[in-house]
Amino acid sequence: MKQTNKQTNEAYFAKEVLPHVPEAWIDGSKKDAKDHEIGIVGYEIPFNRHFYVYQPPRDLAEIDAELDLVSAEIMEMLREVHS
């Protein structure tokens, strides 16, 4: 017996979504104009809008000190190779 798209979608939803987001649900009233099935084909989730958490950059003096340290290490390695 072949499963319909609806059964396949519901099985996927139950297996892959509900364990992580138990309060999730499927809005059966939204139908796609292309296939007339539940859900919108090609829907995009803007991950940055929902999940991005701003982290301010490090202090410029800290970055500059780290660059000086790394530059000194590189120069030392180059001196070893050149000698």
C-alpha cells in the first residue's frame, strides 16, 4: 500500500519535528497553489532572524595584542627557515 504525501509528511513531522518541538503543529488550512497539498512549497526559514544572538566583538586592544603575538611567532619561524 502506497503512502500519500499527507501520510508521508505527517510521519516525518512526528519523527523529526515533534521530539524536538512538542508544541509544534501543522496548519491544515494553508494549501500550496502549485500542488494543492498542505504546506507551502519552497518556504524559507530565516535562521538569522530566529536564532542569531548578537555577540559584541572583542576589544580592539585585545585583538591587536593577539596579532602582535602571532606576528612575532611567524617571524621567529621564518628566521628558523631562513638560517
